[in-house]
Amino acid sequence: MALLNVQSLKKHFPVKKGLAAAHQWVKAVDGIDFSINEDSIFALVGESGCGKSTVARLVLRLINPTSGKILFHGKDVFELEGDSLKAFRKSVQIVFQDPFASLNPRKTVFDTVSEPLRIHRIVDKAHIKGASVELLRRVGLGPDVINRYPHEFSGGQRQRICIARALAVNPELIVADEPLSALDVSIQAQILNLLHDLKEELKISFLFISHDLKVVHYFSDNVGVMYLGKIVEHAGTEDLFAYPLHPYTEVLLASAPKIKIEKVGLRRAAPLQGEVPSPINIPHGCPFHPRCPKRFEPCDRFVPELKEAKGRLVACHLWNPW
């Protein structure tokens, strides 16, 4: 059984422009499916606004879905209550994009790291300080930082504190929502290596959300490519980077000049034309067809389904005839 199983998940946000205007809907997440196994890393990639962070908020049960299910150990997380919900909160943690915004400026490092230990009663009061120091050591920080405040640290150190806070409750799954994008490139490598080492040591699974393809290639086991709220390709990481099938995936990889792709010609893919369509007015047919360099007759009339093709899932009429 998968650790996390997402089934036909949708999240539509209402938009009303005036008193007499009819409701419109932003289709942030529009029917996606994926699963994450124990001790594995699933990455979601795509342009800004494609719905990646909304998926993270849904998985954490910070917002409710329009429809669909999220199963954790086979149980629907939106039906959990009481002790079951508390156990879920303990098992699934998040590392946010901006480490400074996610830390309370009025709390010391000790207050921040020890709070989940107290809430979930993981250690008794006499051992909380020792447990906090051990968590900080695990993420590369010494005991001398324990009484300092967030503004006294660099961005990389703050992110290490956030990771220590997430580790405090021994989670099974960490949702990492763009955890490196607010950091300098040299610091990104350090934090990425830390996450990799923690995954190897503690066997934690990750839902890793990023727009940095180099990072995704290095860190993930499987990748879902999102476009306008839908997953358009789902494959093992090495397969996807070596031989993308969906035209959007192909162009996305070609836009990252430092990524080495063995397949001849893939990096010469035509650049994307135009802007991403509004999630309020998604085009008829394939959502990608107005920008697709390989569109043909059925693309503007029929929505392609995510189906198996060449050992992975892809939503494209080129691979799944209508």
C-alpha cells in the first residue's frame, strides 16, 4: 500500500468580479492522481501558477478539496478527527519556501524546535532541552544557537532550523514546498545534501515541489509535470529526463541549458510561445495546445487523458490517439 495516495483531486477557488456578476472558478488543481511510497521522493514541477503549492496545502489538509480524496495509510485525511487527525499532523510535516516568514520572530530557536516535542509529548520535560540540542546537531547547528532569535541567522541557517522543527515529531512524510528557492546557490547545495542525508538515514518520504529541474533530477525518484492544474506526464526521474514524451515536458527540459540529456535533438526544442492561459478560462481541448509546437487536428477539440505510454503516464494525443 502506498504511504500517500491522491485520487482525482480538485480544488477550484471562486472568483466574483461584481455584485451582479456570476461566479467564476479558478481551477487551481483540476483532477490529479499520484502516489508516494515509503522511503521515496515524488517531485512536482511546472511553471509558476500551475497548482503545485495548492497541492501541498491540500496534502497537509490546510484547505479542503472541491472533490477527490487523499489517502494516508489508506485513510481519507479529510475524514480524520480527534486523535486520528493529531496522528496525521504528526506524521506529515512541511518545510516552507521562505524560512524567515515561517519562523516566529519572537520565539527563540529552543521555543521553535521544542514546541512540537511538547505538543505531541514525545519526550518528558526534563529531556526537552537535550532533545532540542540533538535535533539541531542533526541539521548541522551547534548548541550555542539555542537561545538566539531568527533575525540573527542567515537564510540557510533558518532553513536548517525549520528542518529541525519538522524532524522533531519523527514524520513519515515531509512536504517540501520550494525549500531552496529563497537561498543562495551555494547554500542550496548544502540544504539539498542535508535533505538527501536525512532521507537516507531516517527513510522519510518527500513530496518535493520545485521549479528547479537540476535539483529535481538529483533528488527525486519520480516526477509529475503539472500544467494548468493537471499532471501532463508522470514518470521515473531518469526516464523523464532522458526521454520526455509530452511536448510541454520536452520544452521545459530544453529551457534548462545545464541539464545534460542523452537524447539527441531534445535540447533544440522550439521555445514556448505566448503566456500561460488563465486558470479561470482554460482553453478547450488540450490545455497546452495554444502554446504547443506539435499541436495537430484533435488538440483543440478533445481533452487528452492521462494514460500509459512507453512505461509512463502521459496526457497527449501524440501518444494516446483519441
